[in-house]
Amino acid sequence: MARGQSLRVHLLIDSLNWGGAESLLADYAAAAGARGWSVSVGHLHARMGSAERLRAAGVEPVHVPIRSLLGRADRRAVQRHVEASRPDILHTHLGYADLLGGLAARQLGIPAVSTLHVMEWAGPARDRVKSRLMALARRRCCERVIAVSDAARAVYLSEGWDRPERVVSIHNGIQDNAAPGAGGAIRAQLGLDTSDLVISMATVLRHGKGHGVAAAAVEELSVQFPHLRLVVLGDGPDRDAIARQLAPLGERVVMTGHRDDVLAVLDATDVLVHPTTIDALPTALMEAMAARVPVVATDVGGVPELIEHGANGLLVRSPPTPRAFAEALRSLLADPGRRAAMGSRARERFENDYDADRWLDRLLPVYEAAMGAKRG
């Protein structure tokens, strides 16, 4: 298929909440529209946080309400929705969409692929059963399964849920919305002084993302760097608990809530910190690369596939501890020249590998293989 040839893609996802997978759909839609693809989006749960970004990309998302994972009425509703979308290929994201969308695609004879955005499936027995059912649907109903990192692919295959030749690794990408020069106005808006050293976190407010580690590291560094500030972007289910973790920092912390202008905020940032315990491929790290911001992150999951230690950031061994992150941050906060050099290398890598258009270049052969397999 030629690069400019029209392609009808339907994206089906569990919800349009504020997670990384959900926010990426708008970047996909914008890049796909620019190359002439026709993109439509359906979501199964009512949460609509990222819907405005999709509308800005020219796509009106359609809510397909469901009440269960396997109910007959729910299967029929999703099948009718997919049939009405008339796609050349169905691309599902997250578990409910993988199962219900996969069943619909199989029934309708439409080629389908699924993207895995996570790399952990532990939990209560009920959740494990759901995970196995979703994996079975991917194996039986999707021509290809896409893992967002080599690490995520390895973990998925280790579960025994699919064959290696059917599961491919493809890094995501994002739109180049870098906002050089926006940092001054953002600092004024957030109450930050021009002399402040700013560490930012940009992730969903959820347990396991390391907000407590970041807060403790900032506390440890505050004597050496009295103008150090922590900016926490995002929203999520553990917002109140995380706010309590950050409260001892007082005025040294700013919680912004959800923002659509993450790259503008990153233009006001000196270092992005990401002390996660597990992550398949953090979108925040690609955003930092686009904004020329060096990263200090835990060496887990897909993180080292994005961050080359000493080049575009620093990696800290897992499990993340305040002391280890404080030491890594100290070396960057004290050396603006090193920060600038790392930021330049990060931007170069973003342009080469992680612009959304590069992402679609990587996806297109997978789509073509899936459509060919279905025809075969």
C-alpha cells in the first residue's frame, strides 16, 4: 500500500479517560488524517476526558455503551457499531475493546489488530480470568498483536498467551507539539520564579507511579537547591492520596491537574522525573524528548528503550528510592550545560523515531500483513 493511499481505520478503545493509551488516539488521528487515512473512534465506557483532543484532530468519538464483558446484547451492540464503521481494519486498544471488538471483527470478516499498552496482569483471580479471556480473543480474532515495547512483548509471551510470530513490538509516537518559548508564561501562570529549578512529573495520578519517591527526593535536595520546585501534572483515581503524600512539600510543589498543553509546561521544566515501578512505554518520556528536557527515570519495562543512560537522560535501578533519585537529579540540577546537551540529544532522537508520523510508518506494514492474512 502506497504511503498516500486512503485507508479506513476504526479505533476501538475501552474509554477516553486520561491514560496514556487514551491520549495517544488523538496523536494517531491527527497524523493519519494528514496522510489521507480515514479514522473513526469508538469507546465502550462513558469516560470522555480526552474526547476534546480527538475532536480537535477532526474525529468525533462514538460511545457504544456496554454493561458487561460477555453479555449477548453487548456483543451485538459492538458488532453493529463496527459494521456501521465499515473499516478496512479494526485496531483495538485495552482489554474490553480487544475482546468485544475482536469477536465482532471475526464475525464480520474484518481484519483486526490489537495493541497491548501494559505489561502486568497480576491481581485478583477475577481479573486474571478476564485477562486470559482477553488474550484468547486476541489470539483467535486478531491477525496481529502489537506490544508497545520489547519488554511488554516478552512479558506477554512469557504468559503463554500467544505465539511469538504473531506478536510484534512497535513503539508509539506523538504529535510534535513542542512549544519553545512558552516556558516563561507557564512559569508565571503556575507561580514559579524565573530562578526556580523545576522538576516535573507527567503521569496519571495512580499508585505505583512514584509520586512519593519524587516528593522525598525533592525534600532531600531542597537544602542544596533552595529554589527547587516540583510540578505534578495529571489527574487520576489516587489524586487525593497523592496530594497527601505531596503536602509536606508545601509551596515547593504545584499540582496542575490535567492539562492539554503538557509540552508547554515541559518548556518551563529543567528535568522530568519518572520514578515508576513498571511501565510498558511511558508517553511522558516521549513528550520530554520532544521538549528537549532530560529525564531521570527508573530502569524498568520499556523505559530503557527510550532513555539511553547518560545520553538523553539518566536511569535509576529498580526499585526506585528517594536517595537514588536525589543523587541522579543532583548531578543534573547542578550542571545546566549537561542538561542542555542531553535535551538536544533527546530532541534529535524524538525527530528520528518518535514523531507520530514515524509511528504510522511502523504500523502500516502490520496493517498490510493483517489485511493480507485475512484475505488469505
